[in-house]
Amino acid sequence: AVAIDAAGELAVSTGWDKSVRVWDLAAREARHVLKGHTAKVAAVVLDAAGKWAASAGDDKTVRVWDLASGTCLHTLAGAKAKLTQLRVSPSGGVLTCQDSLSNTLHWDTA
């Protein structure tokens, strides 16, 4: 999965290697390789301001990352199955994910 910020300056990608990469599109290089997931990462979103990203995957967690520092701000657990979809509300206040069993979970990001 790939998400690109509104300014077109950075992208965030996920992979089978359990990592999330933050890319500087102008420099065409990775700014950060974010580690913490314990299985494939299937989904990623960026907040509208481009300050944080959230990733979700087969380890049944959502991780919220600070894009400037590359640190994990929060690990959100509670899913019963692999997470396959992830969305952030336009205000950035709510993260919503769906698992492989079609269950939906919501987290307040404030």
C-alpha cells in the first residue's frame, strides 16, 4: 500500500518485510524505515496535515507514526483478525480499520 501527502512531497509505503517506509519524493530516497509490526503491513494512511501516518496489518495492530522523527507514537490493538483496510477521517480525529472478517474498529486520534 502507498499513501502520498497532499503536497506531493512525501510518500509512505508498506511491505511484506513488516516495515513502513517514509519516502522523500524530491530526493527519491527513504527518510525513515519504520519498524514495529510483527507481520506483513497491508494498509497505510496519512493525516491531512502530513504530520503522522498510521499503518495496519496482519499482526492485528494499528501503529501511528510521527513522520518527522520516525517514531511510533501509539500502538492500537483489539482487532480479532488481520487488518486489511485503514482510513482516517477528513478532520484527522478518527482512524477506522476493517479486518479480514469484515469487523470495523474506530479509534479517536485526539
